[in-house]
Amino acid sequence: MSARRIAVAYGAQDQRTTIRIMVNGRSIEALEGEPIATALLCAGIVALRTSPRVGQPRGAFCFMGACQECAAEVDGKRVQTCMAPARDGIEVRLAGPE
């Protein structure tokens, strides 16, 4: 069950618009304005990049912009996906396994 479905099950009401974002050529659903890292996690995408030294998968860790673990390319710019809001049609390129 996705994090969004769990939230709704516990009474959360989110009035945001459902949008589509592209992740490595694959279309996934997101809520407009939610952190891209949250949309990725809800879509089951956990590994966002690989570590530069040993090539191990890395994913979102702090969800507050302090650690850089969720860094990815969004519309051609390197951003922290936990701090970047999802917008309809954005292109996310992950540097690690999906």
C-alpha cells in the first residue's frame, strides 16, 4: 500500500491535483507540489543514485535537505529531490538503479 493510500486511510484529505512526472523515461503519478522524493518513494523507486566510491545504491535519507543522498537531475539541473516540488511534466533522471 502506498504512503498516500495509508494517509487517506487515516483520514488525511489532500486536495492537490494528481499529475504525471517522467522518471528515466517512465511516467509516474505524483501530487502537484509534493516533494519529488516522496513521489518516487510512493511509486516504489527507492534507489536514486549510486555512491561514487563503491557503487552502492543510495536513496532519500533525511527528507529535509541536509544530506544530498536524494540528489538527481530534474529538467537538466542537479537538485535535492526532497526539496524540489513535483510539477506536471518534469523530467527526472536518476543516476542509480530503479
